[in-house]
Amino acid sequence: MPPSTNITLLDGLDSSFKDEFRKHANIVELKKGEPSFMGDDLEKHFYIVVSGMIKSYQISFTNDKEQTLFFYRTGDMFDTIILLDGKPHDVMYEVYQDSTLVQLPITLVREWLITNRAFNQKFFPYLAHQMRAMEELATDLSLNDTMQRLIKLLLQNMDKNNPSKYNLIPSLSNKEIASLIGSVRQVVERHLKEFRQKGLIEGDKRHLEIKNIEALLAKL
């Protein structure tokens, strides 16, 4: 791995660990839409996103309904489930944007979690963040209707303190937004149209502005 490659996970770690990390890391370049992570690849390798976007999702082959789980962006890591339990993970991945990844042997990352306390202290807060995101998704799908889930996503998209959702919407189609909140494109478009007509939001997805946050919050 080129020494110039910036990996935030390495911030604050000692130089000997950084040298070992770079010794074993490979740079992987993936183009949007191309096949990726085939076979048992994710049981052998662990990935950190340097740039671009990787989507993880599940799909029902009986009704073709799709539920997006994460959009992995710069600094994100996967597959943390396989890393921890070593078992296959029933999740599909898509290269959503041209991406650059760091690829590491998953057995070595497991060893670092045991032997390197500084690496451990970097990894587990990130894992907790992922778990909270999954908990929030499960709660939203169970307790909130589609409009409420869309409003929460809009608000999180404007919140710099929510790195997993901040400035995410401009990169997504309405179909992808629907998949992220467990709905369909037509419903999302209808709600967005209503929000614009009522003066709650303004502009398109790339230049979205919330005009009346109080009214949006009142709908939650």
C-alpha cells in the first residue's frame, strides 16, 4: 500500500503498527457496477474504504423487495460480522460508485484485535456505531411509517454529526432512497413532492435545503 494513502483508522497508532499494516495491505480499485467480493472473498479479506461508495443490501427473491443496510464510504470497514464470528454473512454488496479499498487478510485483522490494544480501541467504537445504525433501522421499520422514515433521513442528511447519513442523499436516486427506508420509489417521490408544495424543503437532491425544520419535526 502506498505510504501516502490516508487511512483514518491509523491515526494515533504507533509507527511499527503502521508499517505492519502497510506491509500487508493491498489497494483494490473497483468500478461502479462491476462484480465484486465473489465466492468466499469476504471470509478471507477485510476491507476499508478509501474513496467511493459500496452498498450492502438484502433482497427477497420471492417478491424482489430490496432493503439497503449500509452505504460504506471513506473510513468505513466491512465485513465486521464475518471478522468477528468467521461465518458466512447473508448480505449482498454492490459497487455503487467507483471505489478504492484497502484489502487486508482477515485472519491478521482478527489477530490485531487481540494483540493490539490501540487498534482494538479504534475498531470497537466503529462496530458499536454500526450496531446502533442497525438498531435504528430495525426500530424505524417497525414503528415509523414511510413519511416519518423519510423525514428522519432528510434531517440526518443535513446533520454533520451523523457521518453515516450526512450528505448521503445527493448521491442516491429516489429508488435508492426508497430502498434505504424500506419503501418504493413512487412513495418517496410523492412525499418529496408534498414537502416541496408545503414549503418544507426546497431544491433538488443535489442542492436540498430544509426550509421549515419545525414543521418536519412535528410530523415525526
